[in-house]
Amino acid sequence: MDNLNELAINGGSKAKTVPFGSGNRFAGNELKYLQEALAQNTLFYGNGRFVRQACDMMKAYTGRPYAVACSSGSAAIHLGLIAAGIGPGDEVIVTPNTDSGSILGIIEEGAVPIFCDVDWTLQPTAASVAARITDRTRAVEVIHLAGNPAPVDEIVELCRPKGIAVVEDCAQSWGTKLHGRQVGSFGTAGCFSTNDFKHISTGDGGFVVLSDEALCRRVHNYADKHYDRFFGREQAQAHHGINYRMSELQGAVACAQLEVVDAITSRQHVLGELLRMLVENIPGAQMVKPVPDAYCTYWWTVIYIEPDRFSVSRDEIVKALVAEGFSGTNYGKYDLIGKPLFQKRIVRPWLTGDKAMYPFVQPDGRSYTYSHAQTPVHKQTLERGIMVTFNSFHTEQDMEEVADAFRKVLSAYAV
């Protein structure tokens, strides 16, 4: 057999012939703005200009009139849930194919995560959300996963008449649009992350965007130990708050990154659409399809395989792809339900009994358990998905060779 057709895992030549494209993601005004931030002789956001400037840029970016900066994307989601008004014993519906940062704020407030199913877009639907609503549902957290928009407009339409808030987790979806609108502009609050594993980075950081002035004050105060710093001061430390403040160093880098975010996300869109076209005609493989009228910015994507069409398991296919120079991985671990937190339900191991399991065990006797039986489509995506990662420095050749690797491996293992 020609060495080019022999699988690399068996000694053949790799499908990936050149290294993946790379570059400096901090090649703009980051250093200039950091120097200016230091020259202010203060790095506290309340006395400097960069965090405020970054918030103004977020307002312009999302079209929402209020923005609050914070220390992380996890903090942003917690603050969005504060805007939603959740509290002890409330239920918050959320999808399970996410990072723990999406649910930590729920647990911190004594509320309970309730997992709803996804469809093959990896997103929730209005129907999957509706199936999990009870009289205790206070909010729905809609996660726009991997640069793909969820049908948040339909979910808002479902929830608004019921008095249920919708919080958008846009951590992986900078530049993502639905019906021409930036995600984060539909719900009660839009929450963004700028940690190092997102389209733009400040190391760690986040933003919450809102349309209600009173909710902005609530969120801003919660993030700043309730100093009521930029408001009337009459509420100064009158209520509970946490220190979720963003520093001027993060703010300076955020300003520089926000100047180039459109270039980054548009490039991700081009690469993702190219990969979709290249994978389209590979037998037994299908890339995740977006919801209708979506503009995707592809932080990563998933290619499903049809297991009955191959002689080996999905995991063995991934091993063969990696040997070809493929940079992706098994999608099967992108799941919270199977994690010890949701199986053992021990939240605070330094405590005992129900205190250790709160809020999964509530004072009124409610006890919440978690199983993949509650989310059957999600379970199937975990079994069939292969995650493909890429970034804005990757090239068209990179996408072509990733597709070549899939074509080569799937052809070799076809039944």
C-alpha cells in the first residue's frame, strides 16, 4: 500500500504536513496601554480610566446601555445570576455540556442547577427548557457554546411570560450572532469571559452587559463589596457583596483586545465555514450544524461520527487522528453530569451531613440527583463527538489537512 494512504498510527506518513499556524495574540496596543495604566500611579479601577473605557467599549460592542467589568468569566455568570434575582432553593435550568464556571454561581447562591437536554446543535431548545420548568424555576442560563448561538430568542419568548429570567453565557461566543444580533443582547444579562482560553484574553476577566439601570447598580455593587461607589453612596456596604473587581491592568489589555476582537472572530468564522465545507462530503462524518440564521465564530467545533459505519470505536478513531497530526480530542469529557460534584454531591467536604451537600439537599427535604438518563441526546453527543480546536492564526491549509486526516482515517476504518 502507498505510504501516503497508510495510517500514520501504523507507520504511514502524516496527513498534517506542516505545523499549525501560530502568532502573537498580544501584538496590538497591549504594551502601550499597560504602560499608560502604570503611569496613572494607580491600578484600582475606581481611580483609573481603562476599566471604564473597556466597559464603554462593551456597551458599543453589544448594543446594551450598561456594562460591569469583573475578575473572571465565572464571576460574570455569577453576577448575571444576581441580576436574575436567584436565591436559596431556586432552580436554574442550564445545559450540562459546559465548564464548571457556568454553574458555580448557582451553587454559591444556594440555588440548584437543573440540567436540560441539548439537540444535535449542542444547544438547548425551547422545548428542552420547557420540559424542566417547575414552580421553583427562577432563571434559565443559556450557554452559547463554542461560538454557536443557542435559540435564545425562543427561550426568552418562553420564559418572559412566566417571570423567568434568562442569563446568557457568552464566554465562548465573542462575535457570535443570531438573526444579526450579538449574543448577550437578548436576555436579562449577557456574560462574557476574557480568560486565556477565549477569543480575546486579559489572562482572567469578564463583563456583564445589561439593559436595566437598577440591575446594573445591583450587579456593580455585588461585584464591589457593595460600596455603591459609582452611584449615590447611600447604599454603601448596606448589603452583601463580593470582591469581583477588575484591575486596571486587565482593563488596559481588555481595551487593546476589544480593538481587534472583530478581526479575530471574523477569521474564526472563515476557518470554521471552510472546515464545514471540507467535511461535508466525508462519509460517516458530520460537523455540528448551527441553528437557523446563525453567524458562528467557531471557538471549537464537533464532528460526529456514525459508529455503525466503522470497525473501531470513536476513541480509537481519535487516536488515529492524533497520529496524523490532528490537534483535537475526544468530546466525551465535555460533561458536568459525570463529574464527582454531581455524582457524589459533596459541595463542602469540610462539613458533614446535609450541610456538606447543600444545595443539592435542601432544608425542606428536597434532594436532587443527576443522571445522563435526564439528557439522552447530550449523552449521545458525548459518545459520537470528536472535538476540533483551532484559532485565528490557523491557515486554510490547516483546515484542509484536518479534513484530509478525517477522510484518511475514516476511509481506513470504514466497514
